[in-house]
Amino acid sequence: MALSPEEVNHVAMLARLALSEDEKTAFAEQLSLILDYVERLNELDTGEVEPLIHILPVFNVLRPDEALPGSSQEEILSNAPLVEDGQYKVPRII
Amino acid sequence: MSKEFETVIGLEVHAELKTESKIFCSCSTAFGAEPNSQVCPFCAGFPGALPVLNEKVLELAIRTGIALNCEIPEYCKFDRKNYFYPDLPAAYQISQFDQPVCKNGYLEIDLDGEIKRIRINRAHMEEDAGKLVHQGDITTTPFSLVDLNRCGIGLLEIVSEPDMRSAREARAYLEKLRSILLFAGVSDCKMQEGSLRCDANISVRPAGQEELGTRTEIKNLNSFRSLERAIEYEARRHVEAIEDGEELLQETRTWDEEKQLTRSMRSKEEADDYRYFPDPDLPPLRISRERIEEIRRQMPELPDAAQERLVETYGLPHYDAAILTTTPDYLEFFDRVIKIYPDAKVVSNWMMSELNKYLNQSNLEISDCLLKPEKLAEMLQLIDDGTISGKMAKTVFAEMFNSGKSAPEVVKEKGMVQISDEKALSAIIESIVNGNPKVVEDYRNGKEKAFGFFVGQVMKATRGQANPAVVNKLLKEKLK
């Protein structure tokens, strides 16, 4: 299943990736191979099989509504490239 | 709005759930804390940190489902909604996609006595995003600041069907939904603080046409008024575009409160691809019928039931009952006054006129107001026993509202006691009548208006403290 250049552009846009023309060609080919591989699953007859939502037969994992201290402001911001007034500083996005 | 067009409106409402801790981690949800002080590795989107659902969030979601007449499926799950934005550190929002906790409900709005049912498509649980603060002018600043305190607070997104046909109906729906959520104890619903947020989907179509027109989504509606105005503006814009033969784009727009117009934010063509998939970190939920019944049994009184109670028990008009049941605090105030002072219509009148007037003027919630229900009851008793007149009571009320003092205290301080003593009033009336023989004659010759002159003079002489009923009675006798 060959991926069209438009599809590659669309996926790249959603992932906020700037790709060169060469990269686009290369990824189109690689992504197509991956899709073909996954496509093999469709060869199986799954008509009688329940869709799998979760790997483990576990339900209703809940915790009580209790507020506990988290990280400090300093800790939480320690990896941020830019900080101002106790906040992450990011390029303006509208 | 041109008559040949019909506006079609659906609302998406986000209600912040009233919990102590966030939906998937134990960080506090308290409003107004230092930025980024209620954050942990999970809600800051650090790799490897895992979510665990807050049981209270599920309970409040089920409660909402019951209050909104929804089906609550036995099974639901969480999905990831993928998009990039700086207020969403994980680059996905945990939400519910195809199997929400509540679906197919409705609520009823009252349009001047006509009841209209607005269907609710679904309500689902999800996490809130962080807060972006733009530095200076949003169009020129190079930077934004991110506060993640709000990120991960539990939300319920409630999606209506496109069943509303005017700004007024949309407002009535939002007001009713707010009342229900407040009574159900699900959310604080403070639009100013953002704990209740509303987006509107709007389209117009020629009257009689089945097919829906091109839809736009309006964001940033922070008050009932902006909801109404934005819908009116947007519907007009659509009609004008159609009439001018222009093409309408399906897009997201923002309401500009200052300029009173909507502006394009982004086109839906590219953006609307969230690549939802089940969140592998959260096991699905099974909600037993017993659990739903248990929550149903503990449900507080809801607005419709409360309204009916006021009409049935106290014979109040529906109009009064609807206003008294706007919020649980307002209803509680009424219920507390009525325990001491049983004339419901009098209580309702005072609450809808004076109390509302002062609450609006001072921008106070009824729960924060100094005037307590028991004190209002006491004041009403003072009117009944003739200590103060209805007119004096308005002055007393204002003072009670501002200071929290009791009516007897205010009356005493201001020397406002009403004069009902017939002997004292007779003497005053006597001298006024004797001093105005001409007017007396006019009155006796059939000039009814002259009576008012005497009442006015008595009031003036007593600085408004004469009991009007007694004055009327004595004057009539005297002038016979």
C-alpha cells in the first residue's frame, strides 16, 4: 500500500515535523512497508472475536479523591529551557 | 435576523468537577494557587508517569448522567486525543471518544410557560489543559507563559444535540444546565473562573430546509450574555454571507467581547484529526446497575423537583419558583426564611426584588452575603406587626444587607419606629385638617385627589414614620 505524498505531508503536519523532499520520499516508502506489514492482520477472520480494548482483564482501577502534595514549582520547572514568573515560557502560539 | 432563515444551535459545555484532587493524579484542584505549584510528573506530562482514575470523578459523572436523564452504559473507556499545544504537556488529552460514560439524555427549558426538551447527545470525562497567559498584546507578543495547575483537573464535557433555534433558547439551556449541575453538586459552575465553559456550534438554513447549513464553532463564551450576543452576531454573519452568495467556511472562531464580534481562529480542514485511540494506561470501566441505583438514591433534590415543590407546597407562580431554584444556595435561603415567616409570596417578592437588586449591585453570591435568612424573616415580621411600614422596610433592608445587622437593631439605631398610635396620629391629623380648610372643602366637594395631599402632609409631619393604614383610616373618619 503506497502512501501518497499528500498523506505524508498531512501526517508530518499533524506531528509538527518539517521534512525535506528526500525525507518525504524515504518516509513514504518506510511507512508504506509498515502499513503493509500491519495490513497482514486483515487476512485473519476476526468476525467472531471481540475487539480488544485493553490487554489485561482488569477493570475499575480507582483511587480515593484525596489531594496530596506533588512536586515543587522549582522541581517541575527544572527541565524547562525557559522560565519566567514561575511559568514555562514558550513561543507564542495562536 | 431575516425571517426566511432558521438558526440551529448546539452547545458543548465543559464543567470542572468538584473534586479535591485531579482526575488522574493526586494534585490539588484548589483555585488561585501560585503557578505550577499543584503539579506532579504525571500532569506535567513526564514520560513514564501513570494515571489512576479518581473515583469521585466517576461518581460525579454518573450523578450528572442521572440528573440529565442519560443512559449510562455498563462499559466505558478512556481514549487519547492527540494534538500539539503548549498547554497540553503530554501532547494528548485523556478523554472518552466512542464509549462515553453518559449518552442520550435531555433537559427541559421553560420558554414563557412553554416547555421545550433539548436532547443531550453525550457527556464524557476528560482532563483539563493548562492555562496559557499571553504577555502583553496577543497579536504582537513573542512569548506565552504556561501554568499547569489546571492541567489534569477533571472535566465533564456535555454535548447537546443541535436542538436550539435562537440565542434565547441557548441561554435558557445553559442556565438550566448550570442549575442542574449546581443542585447535583457536580461543579461550582463559575463562568468567571472558568469552571463552566461553553462553545457554541451555529449554522443557519432557509426555513423549512431539512439539511443543515455550514457550521462554525464559537469559543471563548464566558458569560450568558456573551453566549447570546455571539450567537446573534454569528447567525447574522451567516445569513449575510448566504444572501451575498459568499461561501461559508467550516471553522473555529473566537468571540471578541470588546469588539462584540467573532474572529476566525483556525479552519477545520487540517486540524480536525485527533487520531484517537484507547489509552493503554487506563483499564476500562464497568459500571454496575447496583452502583447507579445507589448513586440515584443519594441524589439531592434537582431544580425541576424543587420548582414543583414550591408551586405545590406554597402555591407560588411558576415564574417565582423558577427564579428561586436557580441555585441551591438561593433555594436554601428561601427555605430558611419560610420556616420562620410562612408567607411564601411575600418572601419570594423580597428575594426577587430587593435581595436580587443588592446582590447584583454588589456582585455578591447569596452565600457570601451578610444578610441571613433568619434576619429577613424577622424584618418581615416587623412589617406585619406594624413596627415598620413596607416603605421603611426597604431602608432597613438596605442597611441589613450592607451591615448584617438585625432589623430591630437597624430600626432602633435609625429611630425608625412606625407611629401606629391612633391618639398621637389623631392630634397631628387634627392640626393639619384645621390648617387647610380650603382643601377640606375641595375634598368634600368630590375632589378625591385632595385626600392624597393630607396623607402626604401627615407623612411629612411624622418624617415618614406614620403607619399608612392607620393614617388612611383616621383621615377618612375625620374628613367625613
